[in-house]
Amino acid sequence: MEVSTSILSVKRDNCIQTFYNLETAGTDYFHIDVMDGKFVENNTVDLMTEYSEYLNSITNIPLDVHLMVEDVMSYVKSFLVFEPRNITVHYESAKDDKEILEWLSFIKENNCKVGISLKPNTEIEKIYNILPYVHTVLVMTVEPGKGGQELIPSTIEKIKKLKDYTKKQGLEVDIEADGGINLDNVKSLRMAGCNIIVAGTSIIKSKNYKKMIEKLKNT
Ligand code: DX5
Ligand code: ZN
């Protein structure tokens, strides 16, 4: 299991020190939650731009960008500047599959991996046609919009279904789960077929980042 730490709840004051501590603690990725105030209520654009700038200059840990926005293309362009490992776009942001495929091609042409994300109520079958074109599926295990929520149990079944399908089809995709992940549910996510977890609150609120990340990886 790989761990992508969501930096949504990192306080501005001593953020550089926190990023350094997370790197030392062994996070595999930094998860950047970009919210535009339209696709979801919150707006994190300025904060996430500022944090990405810092991270880009102080660390080699790859950035995992999650776009919860309506105007996908303009945010793809503004976050490609930080040379992230991947950019993940939402299925629900697009008017049709054709538009999603255009976004994905544009991102890939810019030497960046791509992910497709879906909200808890969007059926997994909806993205089956897109699977051959993505590196990652980011399954939202809470409603997108804020940190600190509880994982919705039915999303675990969804991950299982996706894992079975990709196996049957011989597709190699990372399955990443995002929202409300902690030591109580990480095992069920691993068993369902998830190989990357996003965790914000459970890591940032812990006393010892290193111990928490190790436990999340090994539970
Ligand atoms: C929710 C975000 C998540 C989330 C992670 O919209 O995509 O990345 O904030 O934070 P926790 O672990 O607090 O749910
Ligand atoms: Zn996220």
C-alpha cells in the first residue's frame, strides 16, 4: 500500500516544516486537493497553488493532484506547471466521455500520468470505457468537498467491483481511495484491491507522522 498525504488541512503558519516532516515520515506522494468553489463549495485554489509552489521547490516527493473543479482544462494548465506525477479529473466534471478523453490526452502529452475520479454515488460501470486510457482510478470514499468526514462503507464494494473488472480485462490501473481513511478501515480497502490511499486528517492529526504512515502502509 502506498500513502498519499492530503495537505488540505495543513496550516499555513509552519507549512514548510510540516511538509519536511511528512517527507521524512515516508509519505509516497503529496495529495493536492484543488477545489474551485463551484464543483464543490470550498475554494482551495490559492492555498493549493501556494503549497504546490513550495513543494515543487523543496521536495522530490511526487505531487498527486486531484481536481474538484468545473473548468478542468484551465486548472490542468495551471497545475501542470508544478510537474506533478499525476493529475486526476472528475468524471462528473465532463459533459461526455469525449471531453474526458480530450483532457486525458492533453495531460499525457505533457508527460504527466492521468487519473479519473468518481463521487460515491456515481456507478463504477460509468468509467469502464475510460479505463484503458488512465493510470489511476481515484475512488472517492466520501463526498468531495472537505476533509475530516467518515468513509462511506458502500464505496468499499465499489472498489472490489472495479478490481474484479480490471483483473478480468487484464487492465493495469492503480486503485486509489480518498476520504475518511484511518487505521480502522485501511485493511478493508487493501483487501478490496486498493493500492494507494489518500489520508489527510488521520496523518495530520497524529502525534507521530512516521508511525502513522508506517501503520497505514502495513495494516
Ligand atoms: C475530499 C478530498 C480528500 C480529503 C482527505 O474532498 O478529496 O482528499 O480531504 O482528507 P481526510 O483524510 O481528512 O478525509
Ligand atoms: Zn482528494
